Amino acid sequence: MREMPTLAYRCSRLAEMGAVNAKIDALLAEMVQAQDAAGVVAAAANDDGLSYLGAVGFQDREAGLAMGEDSVFYIASMTKAVTSVAAMQCVERGLMELDEPIGGLLPYLADPPVLEGYDQAGAPIYRRADKPITLRHLLTHTSGLAYTTWNHALFEFRQRLPNASPIEGPDLRRAAPLVHEPGTCWEYSTSTDFVGLAIEAAAGMTLAAYFEAYIFSPLGLTDTAYVPTTVSADRLAVRYRRSAGGGLEREPEEPTPVFFGGGGGLYSTATDYLKFLAALLRLQYVNDQDALIGGATFDLMCEDQLSGELAGQLPSAEPHRSNPMAFFPEARPGWTLGFLLNRDPLPGRRAAGSLSWGGLYNSYYWLDPATRITGVMFTQVLPFADLRILSRFDEFERYVYAGFEQR
């Protein structure tokens, strides 16, 4: 029985990949020098444990505070993977069903309105959805829900009706109408926020409490939470915005409302999040009984749910928050029960069937069940889908795979 790997382990594995890791160090330094990001932390692992961990640049550029390997980042939509795993834990425990109407747990989604347009007076025209929304729809972003950031119809709706609540959600983000019939197409959306609400209803506890009890505490994720602790607050990375000239401007330091959402809101470190990804690949466990979810459940989470439809296409309606993006269309991306999936391999990078996604402030991850390699790159830069950072993430991933090939 092999020993349980730990992310504190950085001896023989790092030594074996020393030459490649030096190239990654140089890559991260180039990112900071070119103002791709004020600071960056990257990490990668495989079955033997941590293969790379590096931090370069500034946690707070203006204060001259260096980025650390334990710096804390707002990870935004990287929360979705955690929520999706939590939902599948609830499915394993019989608290939820993938294909039962979610209205049983969330009555305000039992008969949701679909936006059809506007009448001559400018009032919205709704119709009732023909089929119920299920947990599967929510996990696969086929519920008919959307984000204003990436859906022009919903963006227009909010411009016309900034305070309308056609769905009685707990806030305006989760109170918008559907823009498609459930089950008809992929649309990146607030769906995972409703998954979080369903977990709360099924488990009888807040999402924060559920995460702590069933994911964070078992994995030892001490720096992952909706509200940074008094210890981790001093390690909080400052957020920046890409300026018109291509440089970086510090985001205004305004109070940010805490969002306890299934689709976003968590803070974490690169090492904490890599532990979570490694747990999904069962890299840290001696046997399956200690895993977050069963092997069969993880296999189910890796299955394409879209029947050939392409996912990962984001036409931006709010350019201050996100650039338009189509994630690696050459790999014919699909979507699983929680992740973007590349149906074809990315040469020199991840294998076919790999899972990935990112967070609004240009943090990204991948996990590759075929090769059992996983990696993360954390920055704090708006808008999302920054091509300069994505290009560096591509290079980082290539170096990681090249290092394992050279062993």
C-alpha cells in the first residue's frame, strides 16, 4: 500500500523536473515583467505528488508586497467545481436525484418563466417552460438560465428591468427568467447557484457549512472559504484590471458583498485548490473509501452530457467583465456534470476527456484523468478570458506535460 501523497512533498519529484520547472519559473517571471499579471501562482501534480509550485510578482504591487505560494485569491466560478462535487455527494447519499424536477427542492423553479420578448409598451412577454428543470440540467448548464455577462438577451432584460424578479430567487442574480427551454442547448449560466440552493435544501445546512464538513475539512483545505479568515486576509491578492493601453490598473478598493453562491464566491490558494483537484483524481488516497466521491460517481462526472453540441462559447455582453471567448474549439468541447470537457486531445497538452474551467479573474485549472496530471494558474485580472494570460497558461501546461515525458 503506497503512502498518501501530500502537497508539502517537494523533494525528489521537483528535483527530477528541475530543468522544466526552471522554464516555468522564467515563464511566470515574463508574465509579471510584461504586465500580463501583477502576480501569479502556478502549481501542478500527478500520482507521485506535487511536480511544480511557484509564485512570482506581487500580491499587492503598489505596496511592494510579494506574491507567496500561499497567497489567497478570489476564485469566482472555480467555485462551481466544488458545488458540483457536493451535489454528486448528495446524489450518492440519496438526498437528490439527477433527473427529478428540481422544483421539489426549489419551488420557485417548479414553473419557471421563459423570456419571449417585449410588447409594444416594453413589458416583458413570458411563457411557461414546457418541461421541468432537473439537477442534470443545472449541472450541465442546459437549464435555460443565463448570465447577463455572456447573454445579450438577458443583458437587455436587466437594462430594461433592473429590479424585476420573475423567478423568486434570493437575489437579482438568481431571479432572472429563462432564455431557453430547459434541455435544449448549452448556455453558461447561474445554474450552479441554484445547485447550491438545492444542496442547502436537501442537506438542511448552509452551503458554507456543507463545504466545510464534507469537502474542506476532510481534505485539509484551511484557506478555502467564502470569507477569508483573519489569518488568510493578510495574504489576499489584490485585483487588477487590464487598461486600454494593455497595462494593469488596481481595482477600486470598494467593499465587496459576500456572495455565498454555488456558482461563485469562494476564496482559495493554488495549493488548496490543487488538493481538491488531486482528490477528484484520487491521487491523494490509499483507497477509494477515503475519496470525496466514489470512483463510479467520478466516472459519471467525466461523461459528456451534450450529444455533440459545442460548449465553452462565451459571446460577451459586458466587456468590462469578460472578453468574448470560445475555448479550444479545435478539441470539440463538451460539458459534463460540472466541467468543460475536450472531446479531442490538445497536442502537447491534456488528453481527450480532460476536465477544466476557470474563474472570472483569470484563474484556470485542468485535470486529466487519462494521464492523471492536474494543474492550476491563479491571477487576479479582469476582464475574463484575457488572451495574454490564456497564452501563458497554454505554455505552462505544455511545460508540465513535457516535464513528465522527460522523466
